[in-house]
Amino acid sequence: MNARESALLRARSQRQAALERLQDLLRIPSISTFSDHKPRMLEAAGWLQQRLEEIGLEAVEIMPTEGHPIVFGQWLHAGSEAPTVLYYGHYDVQPADPLELWTNEPFEPVIRGDDILARGASDMKGQVCAFLEAVEAMTQTSGLPVNLKVMLEGEEELGSPHLAAFMARHKDLLACDVCVNGDSAILAPDLPSIVYGLRGLAYFEIRVQAAAQDLHSGGFGGVVDNPALVLARLLADMRDESGRITLPGFYDDVRPLSVEERAELAAVPLDDAWWLKTTGAPALFGEAGYSTIERAVARPTLDVCGFASGFVGEGMKTVLPARAMAKVSMRLVADQTAERVEESLRAYLQERAPDTVTWELERLGSARPVIVERDSAPVAAAMRALQYVWGRKPVLTRLGYTVPVVSMVQEMLGVDSLMLGFGLTDDRQHAPDEKFHLPNFYRGIETYIHFVYELVADASDEA
Amino acid sequence: MNARESALLRARSQRQAALERLQDLLRIPSISTFSDHKPRMLEAAGWLQQRLEEIGLEAVEIMPTEGHPIVFGQWLHAGSEAPTVLYYGHYDVQPADPLELWTNEPFEPVIRGDDILARGASDMKGQVCAFLEAVEAMTQTSGLPVNLKVMLEGEEELGSPHLAAFMARHKDLLACDVCVNGDSAILAPDLPSIVYGLRGLAYFEIRVQAAAQDLHSGGFGGVVDNPALVLARLLADMRDESGRITLPGFYDDVRPLSVEERAELAAVPLDDAWWLKTTGAPALFGEAGYSTIERAVARPTLDVCGFASGFVGEGMKTVLPARAMAKVSMRLVADQTAERVEESLRAYLQERAPDTVTWELERLGSARPVIVERDSAPVAAAMRALQYVWGRKPVLTRLGYTVPVVSMVQEMLGVDSLMLGFGLTDDRQHAPDEKFHLPNFYRGIETYIHFVYELVADASDEA
């Protein structure tokens, strides 16, 4: 039995323990955006520190940033000929609200059919745990055939505000030949895929104020403007009836899809019936002239993520609100930048906002869109690994999601990232009842093992 | 010294005690819309029951309704020749949020200059207390020259949902010659006025849903519609650039302002600089073709009182919300009805809402607009009473506010209401730092005394 087979057998024998470890991590509510959750963030970091030591990594450390810390560990004894892999993951999760829409406690994982339900199950504690299980399966058998560095971040859900500075400070520590980023998904449970494109993000808050304070709508309705109506008008006019975004110059930097890419996306086996079923929406909607999958992964979008104004509690309050606020996220595609779309948005507001209100625009976060090299050795190794486990040729595709770290890694460390994760598009990431498909958890562990062995020379595979 | 003078002297000697009693009542957070505040509503009702007994009323009782109870008391010993006055007031108040914008605790009244600041000070515990002080001044001196019934409601801020049924059940108990409604205001501290017109109200909640649950905006942005953007479009298009409401048929039932009324309103000494200063808005806005005061009191309006969708907390959450909700209030003028404007709104939504969402429309409350008889004996008596106290001829005007009970009283008891109250337009009713002008509190007490004596024959005035 060769080293790879030993590791695979070991991983299979550990499935129950692996599941229990995943449940342990899911129980920690590591919500990075709530400042009062800092102790729970440290608890999650501590759990991971212990786990990295347990699986045989060295120099394991909880390293400070300006925000939540980064957990790091490494194992560098595969020899200078062997490649060095940097694994990236994050241990923070999105808030769980609206809590009332969960069918179970978001931080008390339950298993329902083939799924495990909990906040962070798919995004991305499930993937982090799968990778660490794969490492353990190798370190507990024949040892790792590659040099490995593991970097687990606590601020991905915030747009990784301190990661670039961290990488700049620790360039030598993080130096590597390739980055494996597990924050990814495959197209369907039985359809393996590799992501070569990711959308970027520009996230804004727009605040509008009319009167200096809330007023009685009886006494002042008709006298001063209504900031919720003004903001509603501004937001509504940001797109036209065909779903096209109207901000001036918004599409100027968009790289058109090639014929080949459109053909690949057309082959993705997710038809409109699947999207309707997955979302539960009465109809699909998006930019005219593009297929659903194209709109989902390869075209830029503008969405209102939140809108708040006035009284929204139980019953009636006849108030003319002083203020209205909206959170607006734009998904960007190559070669758009957050700076340029912010200029578009600001120009639009300057031109359109009436003088009956004052307004403010703040960018809360951003990330560049990413297109990675499709013909590299790591991509080829991952294609073969996926084919071993699924018995089927994987598809090259894009994802609509944003993984800011991918562009940062390219910029700070000079390497491409291989997106190799096992979420599913309908995992309800960022939403109530987030889930992770357990068969993919186990297949993911095996895929990571195969990938590492495929990455090194055939010789070392037959130890 | 005649009876009237004795009562006035007594009232003047009681000013400090009157102020302390007002403060006591203001300390009770009688917010009718919060179901968990029921005990505080009962506390306020109990306080008033005791106060009615203290000032000499009989048959004082806390009377149940389907919602919050009504406090009732009477004194019927002025003889069958004397008129019977029904006083209406309410003891419930609006919620105090947003709490962070108050400069003091909303239910711990403070005196700042000439004003007392607290939730409910102007709307309308200040007015209720002023009337009860006037009654006490008379009962503690020569006795009341009129028969009096006092009805204090606990659900005015909810649109008086159970008052009509209560009046229908107790028609004999409430039978009267005229109703005095203290829930009113004068135009400026030194400009007494009587309100002959009130706007009506139709208050709606509109709920829009796209996906079945919140989605990740990365995975689904561009695929399904955004309910916040859909609702923003629907709301924004409810009015045009000139501030005119676009709902089909919305203006069909509006009674045009007469030349005389427009001249009276033009004489109201509130210029645009005053409205700008009072509201703190950068500019005024409203329906083109009408003056600011016309828009404030005599034209219908449509306002968003609240808008909620998605994530509006600290930081970023890249969610594509499933739902959006808005509370919309319309101020109506004669001869509009809530039923007809609801038809307009429903027709608009049916025509305009896209099939990418489902929607619901619910009417949360309504009240008919009111125009009262300007040449009646009670109006004449009130005009003279105001002239005594202010030394100046009062102005006949309209108010933009809604007092649903006025139309109910007309319908159920067959009498007109005299709007005689002492709030000010800039009292920040329903808003943070609500205030009541204390000089008007004391002048209000004396005005009520004069009014009662003016209402009865001159003979009885010279006891």
C-alpha cells in the first residue's frame, strides 16, 4: 500500500471523529462583525491553534492583526525540492440574523439527511475542517509530501481589512509556490468543478437626511421631503427595467465574456428550474441579454443588502423620518475596480440627489475581481484529484462570490490561488439554515489528499 | 368677585401644583402600541381615575374596551337648562424611539426655559392636565356652570380602533351638546387660533418578497430580484417630481380650497423661513402649486413612515434579502376616504408590482378628514375665551394632523367637536425632545375656564 492509499484509508477510518470535530468548531459563534463577539473569535482561534498542533504542524501561533487574529502553522520537512503550499481558510462567520427564520439554533449544529446545518457550515468551517483532516491523515501515516503553511483568517466576512498588511509584514513566513483557497464550491453534489473566476465586491452605505429630527407626519407631511422616498428613488433608478445598472460608466471596465467562456457556462447543468427551486422566488430576474448562470457568476450586479428608515416596529407610528440609510453591494467582474465604481456611484448621487436632502456615501469594503491561470500545474493536479474522487471530469467555471484574499495573495505574495472547496450553490451561505453536504465533506478530505500527491512527482507517490 | 374670577384666581394660585401633577403623569410611559406596556397604560388610567375623583367628578370609572380602557367621569348638577359638555382627551403616547436622539430621558420630564420636555407633553398630557386644572378651579370655587362628562382614551395613537364601538355601546352615558377636544394646537405662542379642519389618515403596511429566504448576494445577485429595490421603485413612483401623488384617482375626491380659505391660510404668520428653521431641513418640498401652509394643513400627502429590509446593523453583510417592508401614511382631506385611497393604492400595486415578487397590502389604521361648523355657539364662545386670555382676535385655521375621534364623535353622538388645545406646531410631537410651552399650559387653563363661562348665559356668569 502506497503513502496516498494509507492516507486515504486513515481518513476513511476517521470520519466519525472528523464530523465531531467539525461540530465542535461550528458551536463557536465566531461572528467577526459584532464587536462584542471578540471573546468568541478568540475561542475559535484557540480551538484551531490546538487543532493545528494536534495534526502535527509546527510554529503554531495566534498572530495579532489590527483586528481579529490569524492562526498560523507550518510543516517544512518535505525537502527543498518539494513544493510549498500555503493553505488559506477563514474561521469567522456571518451574523445569524434573522434568527427567527432558522429551524434550529444556528450555533448548535444538527444533521438532517445528508446535510449538517449551522452558521458557517459551508462558509467555511466545513472546508477548513476537511483540509485539516486531510493533513492529519497524511501526517499520521507516511508524512506530508509537500511543505505546508496554513493561514486561517478571522475577518474574511468583513472583507479581510487587515490581511494585506499582515501578509506584507510576513512575506517570508508566507512565501510559497501556490496558495490553496478552500473558500469555494462545486456546481452540484455530483458535479466536481474548479473555479477560475471570482467576482469582486464594492460595498457602500448611503445615508440621506431631510429634517434635522423626526417629525409628525400630520404636522409636516407635505412640507419637507421624505428621506425614505428620496433614497427609494435614488436606489430604484440605479437600474433600468431590463436590469441594467444605470450608474454612469459602470460597465466601461467590464471584460466581455469570450465565446469559449459562454459555451463553458452554457454547459453548467443548472437550468432555470433549478435556480427557481433553490431560491424559492416566483420568477428569476437579472440583466437582459445574459443567461442565468452568466448573470450569477460573470456579470456585475447591484443589490440593496439593507434599508432602514423610520419606525418599523409593531403597529403604527405616524412619523416623517429625518433619515434613511441603505447598504448597497456591487459584485464586480474583471476589470472593474471598487475605486472606479465608487466614482460612478458618487457622480450619480451628485447629479441625482435633490437639494431637499443632504447625503453621505461611505465605502465599507471592497475586493478586486479575480481570473486565475487555467493551464497551471496546480489546476491540472486538482482536476486529476477531483476526477479520482468523483469519477468524472471536472468543469472549469466561475463563481459569483467574492474572495478578496485571492487578489491580495496575488498582489502580496506573487502567487495564484487554486480555488478548491466543496460548498454547494444552494448551501444558504449568509442566510438562515446554512448547510454543508456531508458526503462532500468526506469527498473533500480525499480530494485534498489526492491533490497533494498529484502536485508532487509520481515517484514520491509510490513510497 | 364673580364665579369666573374666583376660578381664575384659584387656578393662578395652583400653578406650581398643576405643574407637578403634569410631571407626575408624564413620568408614566403609557405607550399604547407596545403590548408589553399594558401595565403602564393601566397605571396611567389609574392615575387619571384618582385625579377625576379629586377634582370632584362622579361616577368615575375605568371602563374596558377591546383594547386599552377608557377613563370616564361626570358632574351633572348644573341643571337641565345648562349645556352638557363632553371633554375628550387621550392618555396614551407615541413610542419614544429613536431614544438616542433625546437630550433627556423621554419619561423623566425636564424644564428648559419656557418648555417642559417629555414624550406626551404636547400630545397630549399637557392639554389633558390643563383641562382638569380648569375644572378643579371651578369645582373648588363656585362650582361648574355646565354639565360635564370627561372621556379619556388610551388608543388615540393607534388610530382609536375601539372608540367607535365604545361610543356605540354607551350613547346615553356620552350624550352631550358639544364635544371639546383638547388634542389641538395654536399657530404660534402669541397667536391664538381655532382649528376647523383636520386631515384624515390612511396608514398601510406593504410587504414584498422575492426569494423564499435571504440569499448570499455573491451567489445569487443577478439571478433573482431584490425586494428592497422593487419596493423602492414602487414607493418612489408613488409621487412625481412635482410632489404630486400618482396613485390612480387619488385626488378625485379632494374638495378644492375656496378663495376665502386660501386667503385665511395666506394670513397665517408662518413663512418659509419659519418652516425651515423648525424642521432643520435644507429645503422645503411638497406638491407644486400650493403654499407651504396649504400643503401642511389642507392638501393630502403620502409619506413613508418606515422602511425595513435586510441587514442594517454595524458593518457589512452581503445578503440579498428575501423581504422588504414599508409603512406608508397618507394624510387625507375632505372628502377623501381611507377606503377609496386603499383602492387607489391596491390598483397601483396590482398594475405596477413585477411578477418577480409577491406582495401584500394591509391597512393598519384610518380616520376621516374633518371640517367643522365655523359659525356655531361653541366656536364663538371659544373665540371670545381666547381673546380674553391672549388679548388678540384668534385666527380660524386648519391643522394637518389627524384626530380620528372628531369624525367618530360626529358619527356616533351626532355633535360637532370644538378643537381647543394649546400645542404648538414645533412641539416635536411623535419625535425626540417633544416639548410643551408652559406659558400656554397656564393660559390654556384660563382659556378653558373662560370658555365654560362664555358657553352659558351671561346671567350665570355674574353669580
